Amino acid sequence: LGFENESYAGSGRHLIEENQSHHPRTDIARGYMTNSELERAVKEFGRRCSHISRIYSVPWRLYTDWFFITLFEGIFDFGISIGESVRGFPLWVIEISDKPGREEPEPAFKFIGNVHGDEPVGRELLLLLANWICDNYKRDPLVDLIVDKVHLHILPSMNPDGFSFRRRGNANNVDLNRDFPD
């Protein structure tokens, strides 16, 4: 795949399988990471790439999270999710920056994958992007520029329930792309 560290790529699922069945309906989830595998991949990324990343929570929970993290510092080796899906799956966000966790006067860019449950390729691509950045930081001037001058926020799956159900909407059958507040 052209990555310096292919350990995560080699252990991931294949996006395209050779001996596909000839059934009229294709199982869209086959070949992609399960929600549990996605969670493990995000946590592993957080451990492996902690020098330029963190898993973070939403602002209304910052005090609670700060207290929790301070009180139990070093006991837990993973971040706190920004919330959870209808069925309780954590929504993990990866921040990538030269100063993760600190506000800086630089542009921020948010990537959101898997808004529709039946469009799962984004969740895989966003993890590949994060790992590519981690593997190439301090090796590739373009990656250095991105990490040093931009705050990236990566939510690999906004709709893990829809992914599990293999449908566009979430567990309440709500199309998340049409349900943002005004």
C-alpha cells in the first residue's frame, strides 16, 4: 500500500474480495471492519501515534473529562468518546496536530466517515489516512506541513448502528445527513 508501517494495513480486512458470490444482493458489510474492530483500531492508533494525536471528547464534557483523566491518569490507555450511537456504540474522534489537545490559531478540518450506514468505505479510508499521516510525520514535508499547520479531527464512523443494520439510517432509521439542527 506504500505505507512505512503496514502492520495495520495487513491486519485489516480486504475491501475487495476475490471469490465474490453471484447472489443478486451483496452484503455491504462483508470485507469491512466491524464496529468492534474499528474501536480497537482507533484505540491502537491513539497509543501508537500519541506524539501527534489524541482521542477527545465534546466541549460540554471537558470539565468532567479533565477531572476523570486527572483522577485516573495512567490507568486507562484510551481516550473518551464524544458520545455514543443510539445502540450505545462509542463515537471515537481522532485529533491530529503537532500540539494535540491545545487550541491554536490555525485552520481546523473535520473529516466524518460513514454518515450513511450503507456507505462504509469512508471509515476504512479515514483510518488509512490517519495512519499514513502518523507513519510519515517527520519523513515527508507534505505530512509535516499538514500536522504542523492544521488541526485535523477525524470521526471514522458517525453511524455505526446503520453500518450494523446495513442501511442508510441509524438505529431509529433516521438519515443523519438530513437531521442536523438548524
